[in-house]
Amino acid sequence: MKDFSKDFPILKNVIYLDNGATSLTPECVIEAMNKYYREFNANIHRSIHKLGEKATEEYENARIKIANFINARPNEIIFTRGTTESLNLLAYSLLNDIKGRNEIVLSEMEHHSNLVPWQQLAKEKGLKLRYIKHNLNEVINDKTLVVSVTHVSNVIGVRNDIKKIADIAHSKGALVIVDAAQSIPHMKIDVKELGIDFLAFSGHKMLGPTGVGVLYGRAGLLDKMKPFLFGGEMISRVSFNESEWNDIPFKFEAGTPNIAGVIGLGKAVEYLNDIGMDNIESHCKELVKYCYEKLKEIQDIEIYSSKNSSLISFNIKNIHSHDVAAILDKHNIAVRAGHMCAMPLVHDILKQSAIVRASFYFYNTKDDADELIEGIKKVKEVFA
């Protein structure tokens, strides 16, 4: 893969291996957002003047780009602040009528954003949380209301068989929600092919800005759901006593959105398409396999992740993950340390208080992996 470092000036100063938390932002995305503020800074869907019309056009063009990116229709794309808000929207708005079903199924690998909202909903409505362990048919049954799972774990890199999960869930009459925050930056996703009902992801993990995300939902389901927020734009008619809701997706986009952020995300999708998602996936897997094998050669390393992914999670025996990350940082290598916002998985399943995660993207190289390995050796020297 060619050298993309020129598009990411920050790489001059750091070896960035924290892409699972947030990716870097290329110059073209920054420029697209700046252009909005410099040239047509106006609100959308309201103004009749040229600035407002241009802003609306660019905003809605981004919706079309993102819809095409996942093989959806534009009216099935709702802009949110990120994966967390998208999943909270579903937990709040989706379950108008539970029809005797009282179980929500999750995996044991969930990020807090796909655990805590359902946990709280279960407490509020007296529902039961169940967790997928081995046999899907044992946990997904006629009582299952929703199956909400991560596509790829942000801790161990395991990729769930979403198509299989969706087929089983739908055969039982349950809805299927996928947290794609970790997968959509790295692989081609087709919501129709997966056969899912909802998909949530964040812009900042796929070259876009922070504070903007997407919820895909099947149009027929979105039409039936109640709004998440109330106010301007999400209404079609208001009197002193009653309100009527706008059509989807606008029913779920109350108030002035992150216009520049959405435009930036649209540009990020263009950039990813130019590279090719298959190229990105193969490059990251190759890097991880390369680094994985070198890491295994170092004594006292415990690896928790799959080598068939875009990340490596590990610990060095008798050295706290925070110390590892801090020393690597002194050598200008940025990694993540902690529980990865997945405490049940890290604490209860892996039996670790914290771990180190190095997560790769297409602008990383084998040289970066080599620097990480040398950095880890230096960490060991400090604690020898």
C-alpha cells in the first residue's frame, strides 16, 4: 500500500497505534469542514438564500454517500453524535410494544455503549439480559426481543458472524442491532447482505470528525419508532396543543445538527472508497500478523487478541498496562491502556485489571510495528 503520511501531518511527530479509539483525520476532511465555515456557513433545510441551499445540498449529499457506502437508502441514514447516541436512541425509541417478549441478548464482548443502555432499559421495564456464550440457539428464543451485538470486538478483535446471528434472531421474531464502530473503518459492510435491522457507527473511527455518527435503520421500523428528541426540524406540524412528526430520517434529527461534521464524514467516506475497503482490510491484517509473530518472541508477553484482526491486545507480566503505555509514549508511540470501555470482558472474562492495545490502520507500516516491538523491549529494560 502506498504511503499516506502526507495526508496526515500529525504522523511526523508520533507513531499512532490508537486507531481503535479514534482514527486520524486527513487534510481533505479538515478542508471540507473548513470550506463549509468559510464559504457557506448557514443552517440547513430552513433558509431560502443561496448559503442555506448550498449547506443543505452538501449535507444531504453526505447522507447519500454514506447510504451508498453501506448499501442503504438515504432516508434510512440518521445522523447522531456517534455510536453511543445511536444505540441510546434505539434503547429509548425502539421498544414501544414488547408483545410479551422480555429478553435482550448481547455478547460478552460488548463495549459499554452497547451494554449500559440495554442494562438500564432492562431495569426500567423489567426485562432480562442474556449473553451469548457458545450456542446461539440456546440464548436466542421466542422470548428474545432484541439481539444487539458488536461486529468486531474492540478488545480481542474477534469478528462475530452477523449473518448467522441475524438469521437465527429473525427466525425467532427478534430484531438485530449491530455495533459497527470497530468494523466499518476496516471492511466493506452491506446491511442488506448482513440482513440486519439496525447498524450504528461513529465518524471519528473512520477518518471523520468527532461528534458525528450514524444510525442505519430499516425504513419500515424507523417509521414506527417514536422520536428520540423533540424540537425544530423533526416536526411537520405544530399547534398549541399537538404536534405531528416529520418523515424519516428528519423525525430523528431535532435541532441544528453538526453540519460541518456530516460534510466531513461524507468526505471521509470518499477517501476510504478511493483506497478501497478490501485493500484497507488486507493491509491491516497483514500488519497485525507481522507484529503478532514478533510480539510472541518476547518473553513474558500475554496476548489476548486474535491475530486475524486490526489490533493486538496484550500485557507484559508484572508490569501495569499504564506503565507500558506511558513509557511507549516517551518514545513517541501512542497506544491505549485500560479496560477499553469493556470492563466485563477485561475484568471478568480475561481476568485482567487493564490491558495494552495497539490498533493499526492503513497509514501504519511495518516500520511502525518494528518500533512498537523495540519500545516494548525498552519497557522491559526499565523494569528489569
